[in-house]
Amino acid sequence: MYILYWYPKCSTCQKAKKWLDKKNIEYRTVDMIKNPPSEQLLATWMEEGEQPLRKFFNTSGQHYREQGLKEKVPNFSITEASQCLSKDGMLIKRPILSKEDRFLINGFNEAKYEEVIRNTNINRKIVEEILWVAPVDNGYRIGLTNQAQDELGKITYATFPKPGQTIVKGESLIELEAEKSVSEYESPLTGTIHSINEAAAEDSSILDDLDEEKLWIVTLTEVAKEQFDQL
């Protein structure tokens, strides 16, 4: 499960929480001021992360300035930095999003959150950066990625398959007409069309939504699990 380390009074933290709620992402919150991450956890994040130690500090905060950390932090070791931050949550750049104690990102940027969630969703796979495939209760759902949407531009018409139709991997799944091009996308799986996105079939502009979860095309049943595993 995702963990959002936040400060409830922080507007940036509130934006991150609102975004996670909008995306229906399961997570729990930890008040990082009352319960800062432990020294050990912070040290692990710093060791495994690619960003410089300074990026873990709230450099615009009052506590940072009062303690004269601008001059000290560049010379900190991981041990010194993690000790310092674990003692005062107000010094930590917020919010922090983690998953199973693995540091993912701090601060909030909608596009970066989108990318992080996509890359850490183990139940969802991206096919050639164009389609996503995710297991659902009755089979597998296939949809468009934001990258495909960006490449197409405004979608003006969509040709969907029919429910009940059997489709073979590599066969045409959907044809989309857009401002920039007309594109045909192949099915990454073999199965039976259980359902289509009826709303998008009636109004293709729905496929212009920025929320990838709403960009689904079809749900397939009678799909061998091995197909999904091999994507």
C-alpha cells in the first residue's frame, strides 16, 4: 500500500492527497510532523534514491533557516542528514509518497505522480507505451495511455469492436480518428470482448480525459493468465 507522509496544514500536501483520492488510489496517511520517518528509514531512502541529500530538506522552511542548514547540508553524510531530519519533521520536504517503505517521490507534481503511480502499479502493464492492461474481476481491461492520447491529439471518432466478438492477439482492437492522425491499435491479448466503454463509443471526446483509468477501451474474458504474465 502507498503511504503519504504529509502535514495536514500544508497546501501542497493537500493537493497530493486530493489527487490520490481523485484517482481512487489506496493509501494511508502519516502525519510527518507528529511522526517523522525514522532515522533508519530515511537513511535507506537516501541510500537507494538518486536525488542529492539536499532534496530531502524543506529548504524554504523556517526551521531550515533558523538552524543555518544552508551551509551545513552540503557537507552532511547520509547518517548526519537522516539523524537531523528524523528529529524534526518540519525540516523534511513534503509530502513524501512511499510504497512498502520504498521511497517514490517527494513534493507534488501531478505529471510526476502520474508517472510514479503507473510505474509502481504491479497489477497494470504498459504495452509499447500506447496501451495499458490490468486485471479486473471478470477478465482483463485494456485502455489507452496518456502518451497515446498526446500523440493522437483531440480524438474525433472511435470504432469499437462488438461485445461477444472473439479477438486474437495482433488483430485490430480499435481505430481512432484524431486531429493529428488516424491510428489502429492491435489487441495485446487473445480473448472474448465482454464489454466496451459504451460512453466513449457514443462520445469519443471522453477519450480526451487526462485520467488514464477513464481511457479504457474493452474488457476481455476467456484470457489465459499466461498471456498477461508475458506482456
